[in-house]
Amino acid sequence: MSDRAAKGSPTLEDVAREAGVSRATVSRVINGIRNVDPSIQDVVRRAIATTGYVPNRAARSLVTRRADTVALVVSGAGADEGGEAGDEDGPGTPFRGQLLADPFFGRISAGVVDFLRRRAMHPVLMLADSTDARKQVVSYLRQGHADGALLVSIHADDPLPETLVAAGVPCVLFARPPRPVPVSYVDLAHRDGGRLAADHLVARGRQHIASITGPLDVLASQDRLAGFRDALARHGHPYVPCEEGNFTLESGERAMSALLERHPEVDGLFVANDLMAQGALHVLRERGRAVPDDVAVVGFDDSSAALSCRPALTTVRQPVEEMAAEMTRLLLERVDQPGARPTSVIFEPALVARQSA
């Protein structure tokens, strides 16, 4: 039996001795109090690893009144209001399956998890795809099971942002809310992304340019299209044929087929996300249209789908992981300072040129 095992579990005093700091400093680091120098925090964390000290989370929660957990809430107000998110065969199941298969949500989750892991915190995934599910989310948060909510809202008519604010729950949104709500959010300059796509296609000499949009009840879709149209108008293209998709591969296939039926002359295409662009490429290949020689294609997001495309997809990069990490930072800041005013952080897009355009 080792000396440490003989003495019992490591204590705060053991960590303080190993780190060469006071017991109070160790306590502040463990409890997430942010007035400790980062270099000292690193020393304390190494001492915790060396000693094998495990904080008593129940005791810590009594002191800090924190759950050390945040809820990652994905709210789909457009889903069937009669179903429960957890029903295996209920209306919530397609929403859940589409969500978990979407590389965009995977990138949000990765950004959140990586940020929280460094602070010994964890997210709880909650799907709010019906009225009952949203009520459960609000009840869970008001009871203190999580310190706040990171909200990814899928539809413009989603009432959850306003409901959480009215309930006094700390929350931060991924994307600007469609209606004025006093809540912090992170977002991308989507119009600038649309302009980047338009400028790139024009620079490639394309004359008959079209777009596959995302769902037009989503602000990001509206902004991407508006920026794209505005830039093309400045280049002397007053009309942009469009087909609406819903951010899935299948909808990209349907929209591409419809565009080719109505506008077979299309030689340049901007698609509002990479998954739909992947579907569009499938149809172009089936119709014998070479990419980029016959049709140049630009996507949006720079997700894993962009690299899976053949040819590899030129796309507008959205730094989703960084945005998710910033969203999480804003939430923890709001938990620490409940009276702070809401803020917004807007990230800049960048064009990533590959073989499709």
C-alpha cells in the first residue's frame, strides 16, 4: 500500500503543499473564482493532478451555489408540437436524427465541450422540439440543475429566448435573435459571407449565377442571400434565380434539380451551406455538368462536408468552434455577473478556395 493510500484521500492541504500556495488559493481555483493569476491556476491544477485530489462537488455546490453544468439547448420550434423529444417513434425523432447527423451541430458541441473541459465543467444536451419539451427545459433550468443555457434556436418563431429571459435564466444564443430580446449572442457577419461568394464567382467569369438558399424564416439564410444579391447587383447582375432548401443534403439535390429545369444556363452557384452544396454536386454530376468547368459552386460553413465533396468544395468559412467557445465564455461571465448588460460578438467569414470554384 502506498504512503498516500495509507494516509487516505488527498486533501486541500496536500494540494496547497504541493503547489506552494495557501489553502485559500487552492479553494479559489477549485471553485472557479476568477481573481487568481492564470500562472498560479496552472500550478494548482498540476498539483491537483499530482496528488490525485478529487473535489467534493456536493460540498462545493453548497458553497458556490453552482451546478458546474450548463445546458446546451437546441430548440426546433418548427417541429410537430404534439410530440415529445424522447419518444422513440414520436414526431421528435426526425428532428433528433437530423440534428445529431448535422456536422454543423457537431462543431458547436465540440467548441462547447472543449471550453468547458478546461474548467472541469460539463454540458447537458437538451432538445426542445415541442411545447412540452420547452416547458421541461425552463423548469430544469429554474430549479438550478444547470447554471445557464447555451441556446441554438432553429426557427425564427421560437419563443424560448424570450421565455428564458423572462424566467431570469442566464442564457446566450448562437445567432442573433429574430425579435429584439435583451440577451447576449454570438453570430457571423453573414451578409459579408454572401458578398465573398458573389465576388469570387464573378472573378471566375461566371455570367449566369444562381443560389440555393437556406430556409428563409432563418435570419442567417436571409442575410447570406441579401449579401449575395447586393454584391451581384454591384457587379451588374440584377437578378439571381433562387431555390429554397432546408440545410440538408436531400434539399440541396431537390433545389439543384429545380434550378436546372428552370435555368439550364446556370454556370455559377452559391449554396447556403455545405451539406446542400454536396447534394447539388450529386445532381450536377448526374446531369453531366462538370464542376467547375460548366458550373462553379461555392458553399458555406467550411464543414467536414466541404472536404467530402468531389471536387473539394470552395466555401465561406464560419469559425463555428470558436463561436461556440465564445458563447460559452459569455455565459460563464454572465453567471458570475448576473447584472451585466447583454453583449454581442460578431465573427468575420473568410473564403476558402478549393477545386469547385
